[in-house]
Amino acid sequence: MKKEILNTPKTTENTGCTQTKNTEENEGAGLFKAAWWIAVIILLSKVAGFLRDIVVANYYGAGVVSDAYFYAYQIPALVVVILGGVGGPFHSATVAVFSKLISDFKTKPEANVKKLFNTFETFTMGLFALLSLACFFFPEAIMQIIITEGSPQLLNLAAYHLKIMSPIVFIGSIMGLYYGILVTYKKFLLPNISPSMLSLGIIAVLLISKGDNTGFLLALGTTIGAVLQLLVQAPAVIRLGYSFKPSFDFFKNKNFNEILELLFPAFLSSTIGQLGVYVDMFFSSGLREGSWTAYGYANRIFQFPVGMLLTAILVPLFPLFSRLVAKNDTENVRHYFQKGVGTLIFAGTYLMTVIFVVRTDAIRLTLQRGAFDNDATIVVSEILFFITLSIIPYVFRDSATRLFYSFNDSKTPFLIAIACIILKCVFNIILVKPFGINGIALSTTLVTLFNATTLGVLLRKKIKIGYTRLFKNVLKILVSGGIAYLAGYAISVIFSHFIPWNFISGIVKLTVVSGGMLITYGVLAYLTKIEYLDDLIERIKNRGKVQPQ
């Protein structure tokens, strides 16, 4: 098998010297070694989130109270998850600018860097304090924009929940800035484990109180969890030397202007992307009770493995992209983009096939208890099928977006996001009436495919990616995944025929089916010489060490 993709290029485009070569080799090795640790950390955080969903489903099921909560939570979630989370504009702008300004990551920051951080933090806190107050004083007006066809009970409950969760809007924006600076310093542990605090806050409140009839305790637990998440990150940022001192140097600081040049288009891009969710909420508000809750559960089940995979690979990859672009090292940019995307598609295809086979059993095993009945399981399973179709374009879209940000280009993703919103409205109009909530899931997949394809085409104006080689590997991956799906489906049917369903047999079935599919997929990948498997094996054997060329 050829090794161009598997081994780090022997020279760099701008210098070609041995010292630069060794630096890039070590950085690349550290990148994928960090990815393993991040995957483990994120797994723990995702498990906490999944346990949260189990507890929430048990107490609230899929009905008007849970719908109201998930409608209301979408407002603070925009800040916590989209704007303040990994890949969000605050995180992306911080990494893109500070990774170029900080010369020594082992010492305290220089005065100009600290001042820039304080200026950015002051700006962020002021802006989102106003938005947080708006959510507190005008929750009914805000929710009325989203819930147009729902019942008065749904609207009133959603406004009540939003008022309780309004502080999260302020908290989430600060977390995005903290997340970015910690990642810039390659401090991956706390940023990736801190989201579990939000889940643990909800779990603790509900288990102690045993739930309620209005969702007040659910909203309260969410706010407490967000506070805990911020408190986990803040001490680490302070230890790096970034204590908060208000700074209003908004107009004279050229680096702050650079942040704004990245931030506002990325902010609008993320907000435009989130508008797709609000479009879905608009169309789902007139569907049967519990539809939006079911959609939310399906999406979070999807995000459990896929989000972990994306974060594990892209969190360490994004700062590397930014540094390589700053050095005009296009050869290594191309190398690591191909490797990162290829690895994501390779792992994502296996996840897609496994979800197709075991999704109903997995939902029944984890969520079906208490107020969450078999009808809810079937609805969530159907939605999950259509969402899962988007895995490959989903991982490519997020990878390509990071690379555009590394080139200081957030305008292109923003314009594409606008087009996607228009397309989302069109698809929802066409698909929701005949397919209900499943039509929203299918439209999401189609829009994601359009987004990824457009980004991929326009990315060629920045750098020659070498799609031919990538597509050849993707074709082999899809063939291997298809055969693995058939094997998993056969194993599932045979297992169900001979062994009746219960909690223990359900766990055994999921283990046997997913294990059988993994073996099938791995063997086929080896026989067809998929390069990313070969690289993965080498990394495991050498534990992240770089081998001499």
C-alpha cells in the first residue's frame, strides 16, 4: 500500500529543512495521540449526557412538558452548545487569533495578549448580559415567535422554562471564550469534560426531587449545571495567567478587530445554522404532542457517538490547521485534512451501519421506562434512521468549515448557511406534510449533504485537497460498510429468533451485533487496503510515536 497519506510529508513547502520536518512530525503525532485522550474524555461526558436523557425521559416522557422544556432550552443551547461549544465562533475566533500571538505556551501570557483577552471577555460579557436580560423579562414574546401553532399550555410552559434558564445565555458565551483559550494551550481535559457538569446538575436535581408536573425542576437543574460547567473551566484559565480585568480597548486594538472580523461572520453563520433548528421548531409545533421531544432524543442519540468522534479529531486538528496556514505550509495542511477527514469517514461509516441495525433495540434498552413508552421508542427510532443518513456529509462539513476558518474565511460558510436555511424551508414545506416529524429529519440530511458538497467544491479555491484519492478510499469504505450492515442485520434477526427480549439479552444482543459488524468491517477494510485502517493500526502499535522515515 502507498504511504503518502499515512506518513507525514518529508518536507514542508516553505522551508524543507530537517528541523521543520521534525517539528511537523512531532506535532502530527501529538495530534493523534491527543485525539485518543480526548475521545476517552468526551466519552465520559457523553455518557453523562446520555444518563441525563434517561433520567429526563423517565420523569417526563415525550409530552407537552418535555416539549416545552426542549423548545425553551433551544435559546440558551444556542449559546452553550453552538456559540460557546467546540467549533463555535467564540472558540474558533479565540483559537485562530491567540494561537498565532502566543509564542511560548509554557510561560505566562505577555501584557498585550492578556489585554486582548480581557477586551474580548469584556465585550462578550456586556453583549450577552443584555441578551440574558431580554430572555428573563420577555420570555413570552420570544417563545411566541417560535411556537406559532402550539397550545396555550405549551407556550406558557416554554416561556416559564426560558425565564428560569435565562442566566445560561450569559454564562455560555464566557464558556466559549474559555474553551478557546484552553484549547489554544492544548489543555483539552477540562473543556471536554466540563459539559458533563450540565448533565450532572440536571440528574442531581431530578433524582433528589423525583421530578414535577411543570418542568420547573428540569429547567432549574439545567441552570445549575451551566454554572457548574463555568466554575470547572474558570480556575484553569486563571492559572494560565488570564485573570479578568475589564478592558474597553474595542477600537484601537488591531488584534481585537481581527477577532471581530472572524467572530461576527462566524457568529452569524452559527446563528443562521441554528435558524434551521428554529425552522424545524416552527414546523413541528403543529404536529402531535411529543414530536419535538422525540426529535431531540433522536438527535442527541446521533450526537452521542458522532459528536465524540468529531470533537476527538477536530479539537486538536483546528489549532494545527491555523498554525500551518499561518506558515503557508499547504503540503501539511492538505496532508492533515485528508487524514482527518478520511479517519472521520472511516469511523463514521461504521457508526452509521451499527445505528441502522440496533437503533430500536438501543432506544428500548436505554430510554423505554417510566413515562417513556413503546410508542415513543418507535417514533424516536424512525427519526434516528433519517438523521443517521447524514453522517458522512456531516463530518466532512464540519472538517471543511474548520479549514475555512483557518484561512480566516468565515464569510463562505456563512453564505452557504444562508442558502441552507432557504433550502431547509423548502424541504420542510415539501416533506413535513406527508412524513410528519420524519420529514424534518430527512430535510436535515438533505441540507447537510448540500452544505458539505458546496463547501468541498469551494474549498478547492483555497487549496488543492486531492479528492480523487479520498473518494477512492470512501468508495471502499462504503462497500465494506454495506457488507457489515448485511452481516449485522443477519446476526440481529437470528439472535431475536432464538432468544427472547429482556434487559440482559438486550445488552448481549447489542454487544454481539456491534462486535460482529466491527469484525466484518475491519476484515473488509484490511482486505481492500483502506489506508486509514493501516494508519490506525500503526498508531496503536506505536502508541502515538513517530517512526523514522
